[in-house]
Amino acid sequence: MNIKFGTDGFRGIIGKDFTFDSAIRVSGKILKYFKEKNAKCVAIGYDTRFLSPEVAYEIAEYAKDAGFNVFISKSFCTTPMLSLITKLKADFGIMVTASHNPPTYNGIKIKEKFGGSALSETLKKIAKTSSIKTSSCKGKIKTIDFSEYYIRYLEEKGLTQSLKNFETKILVNPMYGSSQGILKKIFSNSSINITEINNHRDPSFGDINPEPTEENLKKMSKIVQEGRFNIAFAYDGDGDRIACFDKEGYFYSSQKIIPIFLEYLIEHKKAKGSVIKTVSVSSIVDRIAKKNNLKIYEVPIGFKNIVPHILKEKVLIGGEESGGIYIKGYIPERDGIFCSLIMLEILNHYKKSLNQIWQEIENKYGYHVFKRKDFYFVDYHKLKEFVDKVDFNVVLGSKVVSKNFIDGRKFIFHDGFLLVRLSGTEPVLRVYVESISEDKVDEILNFMGKKLKSLY
């Protein structure tokens, strides 16, 4: 089969695209590429998906036989943990995960020495590389607890210590993924009361995609309200994405979390730097950046497109609509747990509810509504042909004032935008809409749904 890299590494359906053979073939390419860069040590992690541990240990043995020293996680870990270990102890990293994709998927993410997603040019070169051969000089495999290094790193950042006496009640939903138990470990000797749900390994993820979207977290809102929690966090399967609920049970995607973080960094921290956002991120981020004279860049979806900016300039915040957020001072990686600490710091600082904080931002920068709808298809080529040709100058009476085709087709209005793009990891067409009213957003989503009916 032909190995293709998507938005963030290699992914496929287990048993069809993702097998022990394909995982080893991909790993062989990765190992050879970094061997030619004089790399000697690799860090390997894995999530809670079906076959993730078994595949990770097969890769570890392969890497050892190819002459690499290997640090492998003692248990399932988050992708940010693997990224940190890569930065601290290895030359590159391999993470066995399919992140937020359906339970039938698994895959491999690649991390570079700087502790973040492999750059686009690196992925292109790896894809063209042949697999490495075994070496007469074998390496060694060492099993370590990635979480110990991770928690120690967060403590050194000073965030955990400043929150030890913060009295609050938190609900945590790792969605059966690899974030389970981490926040509890961090605050084991604090005033923070943490309750976890969905915190055991279930490779079927409760028959829900382990992506922290409002649709996938419907039951969580009720649990928050009934349990009188002050805030709730949800993470995706490998822990690099986040979503929140306030105490009233209202959902907060990164479309609200990024503006909250940005305003806090500017107002309280007096921090400066560039703002990097993917094409689907809310336009309220643009308004905050422009009002505060910060440079803002819009890039294609995929955290690998944010990382180059972090490496070459001072970036204050970088974020994706799907829940991945980077904050100045951290490794060049998105991290759900780290973002939870930032959110708790904000609540502790303002002494206000999350809803009150958000209302103040909307009062200052304007009200908006955002929704994303995913359309699943079998015929990928027909889907791609549709996306390549779709074009609008007016959408339901809203004039298109500008267009952005760097990733999919984005049509920008005075009061929002419409974005149509293919997923980089699944046969899915995603439609993103932002406007000043829920009715308008729903009208545009219905309009696009009718357009797509001809493809079914």
C-alpha cells in the first residue's frame, strides 16, 4: 500500500490501512531519515487505542535493532508528554496515536528535537525515504515514566505551585484517552477538588470519537450542573486538545478559549508577541490582536503550520479551532493539561466565573456564533472535486468581501465567514461558519448541506 502523510503524520483504519506492517514501514522511514541526521536516540509513546502499546513496542524493538537507543513510555501517555521527553532526552519522537479520530483509526505522529510536530518539509522528506535496515550495533530500550518528567516540568514553570491553595471544584473528562489521572496527580496535595469521568482504558472510547466537541460531550453539561462544578475540562484521545464547560454547563471550544487566553496574556501579563491562528479560528482573535497592535498570521490547519512561527519568532499564542493551543514560554506544542492550568490561573486571578470573563470579552470585542458540521463520504475524489470548484461572491445575502484558499475555500463576510475544507485525516468534509446570529449560522450550514446532497 502507498503510505501517505496527512495533517499530522500517518493515520488509517485499523486492519486496513494501519497494521503492524504499515506501522513498521512508516517507522522505518522515520528512523532512516533521522539516522541520516546523526540521531542516536528516539522517544516512543502510545495512547489508549486498540493495539497502540503492542505497535509501540514493535517499533521500539525495530529501532533498537537499527542501532537506536530507545526511551519508551511505561504506560499510555499524552502526545505532549512524548514531545517533552523528545526535547529533554531524545533526538526525535514517535507517538502511536490517531488523536481525535474515530476508534477504528490508529496512526503515528512524528516529533522533532525541539519538542513539537514535525515540520511539513520534514514529513515530505520522510515520505520519500526508504526503510532503515537492521544494524550489527544494537541499541538499548529503557522504559521510563513520562508523566514524572512532565509533572516536574510543569512544577518548574511555577503554575502548579501558584494554584495549590486555589479552592475550586473541577470535573475532568479524558474521554477514555491518555490524559486520565494527570490533573489529579498534579493537584494531589492541594485545595482543588477533582472528579474524573470516563477515566479507564476503552479502545472504543464509549463509541464516540474522542474529540472534545459539543456534539460529543452532550452528557457532560448535565453532569457539570448537577455536580455543582466550578469548571470542567475535556481532552481528546492523546491529550493535546481541550474544551471547557463553565459552571452553568455552557460549552467553550477553543473559539472562546483562545480569546480568553489572549486577553489575559495582554491585560494581566503585559505580554507581547505574534498571534498565529489557523484558517478556521474565530475572527474575534483578529480583533483582539489588531486592537493591541499585535502581528497576526493565518495559516493552514494543522499544528505543524504553527510550529515554524514559534521556532523563528516570539509567538504569544498559537491556536486551532479544534482545541490545540500553544502559549508563550511552553514547548512548541499544543497541550490540553497545560491549557487547563492556564485557565485555572485565569479564574484564580479574576475571581470571576468563566461566563463572566467571556461576557466581558464579548462586550469589548463583539458577539459572534460559530458552528462546525462534518459531512462523511465514501467517494473522496468526488468530494475533492467539489471543494476545488466551490466558489461564492454572495452567500444568502451576505457579500463576500475577501477569499482565502490556503486551506480549503474560505469566504469572508463583514460579519463572519464560511470555510469549506477536506479533513487531512478522514474522508470528511468540514463546513465552518461564523456569524453574528445563530439563525444566520444555521441558515448557511443548511445551505451547504443542500449543496452537498448531490454528492451522496
